[in-house]
Amino acid sequence: MIQTLPLALPATLVDHHRLDLTALYSTGWGLTLFDLAGTPNGEVYALYGVSRYTYGVDDEEQNPQTANFGYRIITRYSAEGQVLASAQFETGGAREGDSDVADGGDIGLCVLPDGVLAITATPDNTTLVAPDLSRVLAVYDSKDGRPYREFTPDEGDPFAGSISVTPSGRLLCSLAEYGVWRYGNVITNLVGIAEGALTAHSKPAIRALASLDPEPAHQSAADLRPHATYQGAPVGTANRPRPALTELVAAEDSLSGWKQSHLGRPVALSDNLFVVPFYARTFRGGSRGQPFVFALVNDQGEMTGRLRGLHEWRDSPFTGFCFNLAADPHRGHAFHLNRYGLYAWNAAGALRAKLDTGTKAFKALTHFTLGSCAPNGDLLLAHTKQHLILRIPAPDDLTDLAATVEEALRAYARQRTALKKQWGPVNWHWTHSAPLHRI
């Protein structure tokens, strides 16, 4: 079923801070989508942030109508598309209610096999939230804020910087390390698999499968990851998977090599085959044409192939920094959306569909970002300007994708019109009055 869902702000938040929804983001406020996730029963969760920063306003300002603020918000939608509830918590690990929430960059959302939500962020911060959004269940926070603060490993309790779930419930994770590409901070560098359940009371061990930088600099025994292992020993110092992904493709970028490349969020293509994206360095003057690889890596850490068929210039994800991948592990389908098209591959890495945004039928896709695949394979997209979520039923045969998406875009236009009449958005900003949990 094609659905269009509003990415809505809680009305109480808007009223409390006297937020001017007609104001341009250049005035200091903004709404940013982080991730979308679906559940087996058809529900959808959206994770996004809203903040306001006014230059010259004292950070200790007590008046909520003028104070600077920042919140993460999760909103839960029913299978029929109704807003059921939202959860609101402050950024920066600040206390809100009775719980701390791990903070960080590269924020993601995952629904674990037991229905619990996992919010993930670099470096290896994981927050578990109850499915009804009523409370935080656990926080696994690395506390590693280098280079901005002193770091004592014993004070942290990390897990992962991103999580994807395989059909049997294995957890595909990414992990960060200190000293990647000789930087003095903590950057995502490892991909691993965890076999057990992640709960509020225990976390499974992660077995490292692949690395990006084979030799991060300036590590010591303090940088070992006890909960992540390679060949039976904690990951860190000289112990990590080799050859690294960048070593396997080193000959493909003879101009600059793969130094300062970055690792994207890995996704599961099946229970034992994963897509691990990595991208060459970016430049301030433009990076279109820089190399990128969507590597196929099995659960033994072997790079068995890649998703093929994209041209470094004509299909570049660097335009607009569209680095997301999504996968349907039950059908063995992988998807990528950037400014030039929507692409779909089978489990063998063969490109089976390309929906060119240069054509009239699919031009509207340039305004969408790719969130994820729901457990039934439906694609979850978000419109970056109109703040709407589009759910597209995924066909069993990828050769039918073009017709399916074309119909979904027509339905989106109709459903958007109906939502505008029902919700009355202000400058494409939607508000709701469903229950709000301050967790």
C-alpha cells in the first residue's frame, strides 16, 4: 500500500518555544531527518531533529520562547498511517526526564528483533527505547569525545555506531576507532556481526569482519574494544581484519589513493551477505567523479564482489552527498537513491533497475532521500522540502520497479493534497497533537 506520512513536530514543542514555522532556516532553526525504520506489523518510525540557535542569545537563557534548543524526536506511525506518539529528548546527552540519551554523529535508527528501538550514533553509542516510546531502556555510551575532552576508557560502555538486522536476527554493526587516517578523533572504521540479542541488561560480542583504514595511528592498549573481537582477541592496535577494504581496491584510484575515505552504513543483503559502502575523500570544491565502492562482504569477512553498474561521474553519490543504501534481505534486493537516479540490484550484485531522474517520470525523485527498507521490502523515502514520508511497495521482480515507483509518485501528489487539507501545514511544516513522551 502506497502511503504518505507527515514528518510532524509535536504541537506542544512548537508552542513551548514559540517556534516560527514560517521563518527560513537561515534565521537559525531547522528540521533534519536522520532515519526511517519499519516494523514487521507495518508500523513506521521516523527519527529527526529540530533545533534553534540565535546568535547572541545567552546559552543560559531561561525563557523558552527565545532560548536556543536542540531535540531529537522519534515519531511512531500505525500501519494505517496515523501518528500514534512521539518521544522527545534533548541532544548532547543532556538529561530529559529520568534518562540520559547517548549523543553523537551519523545518527541511525533500527528496530531490533524484539521490537525495541536502537538509536545509534558515532562513536559506538547505542540507546534502546521502548517500542511505545514511553521510556529509555538502556544507554550504551562510549563517552569517547576526543579530541574535545579527556578520555578514560573505563568510564565508557560502548556498543555500535550503526545496526542493521539480518533475517535470522543477527546484528550487522559498524564500529569506530581512534586515529583513523591519522586524525586525532574517533571515526567509523570497522564492520562486524553480533550473534546474540542486544537488551537492556546485556550486549552481545561483535566479531569484526572488515576494516577501512588498516593501520589507525597513535593507538594504545586503552583503545582496545573488549566487546569487539578479531581472531579471538579485542580489536585495536594491530589487531583488525586485513587486508582492509581500501587495500583490496587500492589500484582503482591511482591519483589520490583511498586515504581519508569514509565508511558508509552497511546493510544486510541476506543472512550472511552484506553491502559495505565506502567512499573516497571529499573536497570543498566538489567531489563528483570521486571513486566509491559498494562492496559485497560475507560473514567470514571476504569481499566476494560488489554492486555494479554505476558510473563514477554520471551516477555520483557525491552530488548532494547521497550516501545511503537500503536492502531487503528477504528478497536479496539492494537500493540506492541519489540525484541521478534510483538504482536496484539483486543478490549477485547485478544492476536490475535504474530510474533516471533526468526523465520526466522520475524527476521528482531528486527531492527525496532514501531512508530504509521495511521488513516486507517496502521502500521508505522522505521528501526533503515538504517533510513527508513516502512508502513504496517493493515489487518481487525488480524489472517492475519503474512502474511501481511511477505510480507511487502519482499517488504521492494526490495524498499530499489530501494531507494539506486535513493538516493545514505552515510552510510545509506539519504539527501533531498525539501523545508526547519526554524521555
